[in-house]
Amino acid sequence: MGFFGLGGLVYVSVLLVNAIAILSEDRFLARIGWTNASDPGFGGGQDNGSVKAKMVNLVASVRTLMRIPLIIINTLIIFYELILG
Amino acid sequence: MQRPAHSNPPPAHSPPLHHPVPQHVSTVPQLRSPPPPVPQSQPQNTYGYSQQQQQGGGPGGGGGQGGYIHPAFGGIMSDPTAQMGFQVGKSAIMAGQEYMEQNLNRYVNVSALKHYFNVSNSYVVNKLYIVLVPWWHRPWSRQQRLSNNGQDGYYLPPREDINSPDMYIPMMALVTYILLSTLLAGLRGAFHPELLGLTATTAFAVVLLEILGLKLGTYLLSISSESQLLDLVAYSGYKFVGIILTLFLSEIVNRTRLGTGGGGTGGWFGWCVFLYVFSANAFFLLRSLRYVLLPDTSPNTGSAAASYTVARSQRNRRTQFLFIYSYVVQFVFMWLLSRQSADPKIGKA
């Protein structure tokens, strides 16, 4: 791989998505306030317009979507690194 | 088979030479298009041909074309089997092309791509001038035209509208950038064949990251952008023009002055050119993307309802995003692309 080859980019992106996926929801994200557990007695919809709500939505959707594919991708990369050096 | 045997000594008199007498008229079919038939019959012919084609008969389609081909090729191929073979081959090629077009149209929107390549020479020259010197260009909005069959307006192609983004300049600029930076590396003696692929993947990764950042920004700021993805790709490809200019000029100057080493952005001349080109590109992007990212400035395209729900803070945030994108992000990426590997000649001596 070259200095800024595509392989490095793939590694960086996989590591970042891993970092997003392993955050604990109730111990960390609820403390900061980055969850979507709004009051059920709200009456209407959630506040979906602000930047922070969209970020929270994005993080939550990335976590639920990428959990299982990340397992597969991580296993592949581990095999690649162990066997093929 | 008809040559005399070479092992015998050459006879005193020359033997009767046997020139091979051609048995078949095997002429190569001349590669010119058949003369166009009478115009009234042509659309009916092709329509009838495609009908027969879809019903699935290769020889049937070839037979349908037989009356059309005869007056054009009668003089060339007098052999009926060769003619039939030619017709079968031609219908097979047409079927293959149609199959490929159908499959390609599922993945790549070919007609949309054609809109971006509909450029003219004067458009290319004027657009390059605008990209490099955008300060004096006055109207920046793209022109629309309402189509006749009731759909909402579509944008004019680049041939008629100087503000419309095209894909011809960015693609040419990308290829030129890859070749130029590899050439400069070769001139410095630092060439290895992976450099071509490395530069190409770096450039593609930069474009990809830009588009991702832009899409992320539009999602986070709730900007409903009506422009297509290829527009954004085209806009992010315009900076390659400036990078080519930087590399080229700084290489020329650094060769003839023999003073400061290193091309690209080494030396003060390279930095000056780079800063000018970077600011020109940022201004160009600011003006062009204003109509993409800040849709509340467009008066009457049905967004009258949408403009009321945009708060003032959101508008400020969008403007900030546009500024940050145009200046900071572009600076990082342009610097990245103007980098070159170290000069191995300087390390000696």
C-alpha cells in the first residue's frame, strides 16, 4: 500500500465506524444526552429539526445498521492481517 | 504448394512462375457507412427492425434488412453466402449492443451523463476562464426552461448556459492531473509504476470525501438539495484545473531559476500560484454552490412554502457551512493534491 493508498482509507473508516458502534448506550450516551429516549407524554413528534437531533439520529442508525456487517468486516480484516501479514 | 522446391540448385532458366490465381473475391469490406437511404423509409425501417429484433429472430431481422442493404452493398459482395453471413453478424452485433445498453441503463444513468457532456468549444474556453478568474463574472444563476409536457423545469445543457456544470472539464482535468504529476515525478527521477494508480486513487478518494462531507452537511442542516449528485461531483472536479496550473507553472519556474528546490508548493512562486488558484476556486464554489445549498434565495420555483420555515439561525448556519466548505475544506484538499514526493536528487551531493 502506498502512503495514502486506498487501503489506508479503508482501515481508517472501519476503525471509525467501530468506534461509533461500540459506545455503550446507557452508560455513556445517556449521560451525555445523545439518545433519543424522549418523554412518551410529549404529545407530538420529536424535535427532529436541529443539528443535534440529526446527529443523534445518525449515530443511532449507524449503530443499529452496521453492527452485524462490522462483525463480518472485522473478521475478514483480522484474517487478512494474521495470515497474509 | 505452388512454389518450386528450394533444395534443388536454381536452374539456368527461370521456371514458369505460378502466381496464385484468386478463386474467391475476398475483398475486405470497406469501412464506410452505407449511404443513407431515402429519409422516409429510414425510421420505418429501423422501427420495423427493432420490432423484429424484440421478437427474437436474428435471420428474420437480417432478412427484414435485406432490401435495405442490397443497393448499398451490391457492388462489394456478390457472394450470397458472405452477404447472409454479414447480415447475421450485423444483427448479432445489434442485439448485443441493445442488451448491453439495457443492462447499463440500470446502473448508470446514461442520458443524464449525456447532458453533462453536451459542451461546445466556446463553453469550455469561457468556463475555464471563469474558474480561474471568477471575480468579474456577473450572473451566476443557472437558467431553467419549462418543458412542454407538464413536468417542472429542467436545466439547460452546458452548451447553452455558461453557468451549468459539466463533466467534461473535470474529467479531462482529472486525467491531466494524474498524467502531469506522474510526469513531474518522472522528471525528478522518482517514478515508479504504482505512482499512476496511487495518484488516481488519491484523487478519487478526495472527490469521494468531498461528496461525503457535502452530503453529511446537507443532511445535518436539513438542506433539501434538488441538484443531482453529478452536479456536486462536477463542482468538486473543477479544482483540478487550478491544481494543474499550479503544478505546471511552479515546475517551469523552478526549473529555469535553479534556486529553490522542489516543485508543487515548494518555493515562494509555487505558494503564490497556489494561493491565487485556491482563492479563485473558493470564490467560484461559493458563487455556484449558493444556488445549491441555500435554496431560499431562489424566488419562484415552488419553494415559497419552504422559505417560510427556514429560521434565521438556520440560514446563518448554512452560510457558515458554505463558507467553511468552500475555504477550509478546499484548502486542505487542494494542498493535499498539490503535494509531491521528495526530490531524490537533492539528497545526493
